[in-house]
Amino acid sequence: ESKAAGRNAVRFFDPALQERALLRVALQREMRHGLRAGEFVLHGQPIVDEHGRVRGQEALLRWLHPVRGLVSPMQFIPLAEESGFILPLGQWVLQRACELLAAWANDPHRCSWTLAVNLSARQLRQADLVQTVRTALKASGADPRRLKLELTESQLLHDVEDTISKMEALAEMGVQFALDDFGTGYSSLAYLKRLPLAQLKIDRTFVRDVLDDPNDAAIARTILQLAASLDLSVVAEGVETAAQFDTLRAMGCRLFQGYHFGRPAPL
Ligand code: C2E
Ligand code: MG
Ligand code: MG
Ligand code: MG
């Protein structure tokens, strides 16, 4: 009997799993310290037009951990969502982004750029999101029309009416909305039409094989047609080669983002 219990105990003890759990707890604690210590920085990746001219940037958060080095947002954003720390962190991102926009307004090369900020699901469900954005804009003096907020399809499925009313309040201030990673989630046409959206971003999984995979090319073309009929602009994400750029441009895409034009870099 004790042997059987021992075997069960062994089966339940997974050192790799325990190590991951400890790492999560450590990272969640260190994130709170890191924000106070100034370890988070905003990088920007250019968004260019069909001539390759920069039209704006997407703000991408970076955590420069003093011991662990650069921690990817793919790693810390889900943890921050889980613990609720995404709310102060997201507020910091919005403040920094608006400060940057306000500084660009005095720079002849950057005054027409937009700055896109990623919003997490938790921020969208936050009751005072509209007030948080309004405060960041007011305190910095940034032009709301230059601020773009990126959401994903899956985020929008959550409490649709509440989401739409928040989006409408922000859109009335002039803030624009983009649907990120488009094509990887589920959206019905009728539903898209109800949202105050300005832009769709074709997910980079469709851009990657747009030259070789007829299905991906068809998806990219369909998104561009859909966007045209809904009067939305389109950004192709993850453009890494001139051939991808040319192909998407020939399909009618007018905005592009990816390593071919620039990697995320300090703003
Ligand atoms: P995203 O919003 O879809 O951002 C685009 C990601 O694709 C970025 O990864 C960017 O570095 C990467 N990328 C850009 N061009 C290329 C390319 O040509 N090839 C490839 N392979 N990748 C490319 P990053 O910076 O690691 O960010 C990952 C995700 O983390 C973002 O995906 C976004 O969902 C999230 N994230 C980043 N910053 C924030 C933030 O401030 N708040 C929130 N809530 N989420 C953020
Ligand atoms: Mg994004
Ligand atoms: Mg994206
Ligand atoms: Mg993406």
C-alpha cells in the first residue's frame, strides 16, 4: 500500500512544473519592483506606407530585468494579466505613449505619426478605462487622433455591449482602434460593422507564406477586400522580405510592419 502511494507521489511530483510555478511567482513579484525601478521601456516598430515612408509606430513593451536580461512580453504580459498587474503596467504604457506623442508634435519629421498601443483584455474590462486614457491624453497634451489602440478579436467577444460603449466613448475623443492579429480569431461581418474600428492588422502567420501558400494569399486578399468594403485601413504584420512587401502591395495593401522595414527599437 505504501509502495502504491509512493508511486502516486512520484507521479505527481514534476520538477519542471514546480520550477515553472516558482518562476511565475518570482516574475510576478519582480514585475512590481521593476515598474518602480524603471526597468520597463517602450520600444517602437515603424509602420510604413507603400513607398516605405514611416507613418507611425507600434509601441512594444520591453522588460530589461537586471539579472534575467530582456524578458519577452510574450512571457510577462500573460503573467501580468493573471495577477492584475497589467492595470498599473498598462496605465504606465498609456502615459509613456501619450508623452511620446506630445513630444513628436514638435518634431517636423514625426508630427504626423500615429502611435499604436496594445490593450490587454483585462484593461478593456476595467471600468475606468475611458477615464485612464482621457487622463493620459490630458496630462501630456497629446492629440487623441494620433493614438491608436490595438485589440484582438478574442478580447472583443467578451461582454460585447460594454466593449462597444467604451470604444465609442474613446472614438468620440478621436482615438482610433485597430484589430490586431486579424484572421486568427473569430469575427462575423455584421459584428465588425458595429465596432468603431479604423484598421485591421493581417496576422503575420498569413504574411509569412503569402508567396508559397495559395490559402494564405487568399486569406490576405479576402481581408483586404473585407476592409475596403467596411472602409477600414489594413496593416500587414510581420513583413520580412521585399517579395512579401511587393506581393501584398500588388494585392492593394497600403500599410506594412515587419523586420523588412525595421525591428522594434528604443523610442
Ligand atoms: P503584437 O501586438 O502582434 O506585436 C507584434 C509582434 O510581432 C512583436 O513582438 C514584434 O516584435 C513582432 N514582429 C514584428 N515584425 C516581425 C517580423 O517581421 N517577423 C517576426 N517573426 N516578428 C515580428 P513582441 O514585441 O515580442 O510582442 C509580442 C506581443 O506582446 C505583442 O504582439 C502584443 O500582443 C504583446 N505586447 C507587447 N507590448 C504590449 C503592451 O504594452 N501591452 C500589452 N497589453 N501587450 C503588449
Ligand atoms: Mg499589436
Ligand atoms: Mg500584431
Ligand atoms: Mg501578432
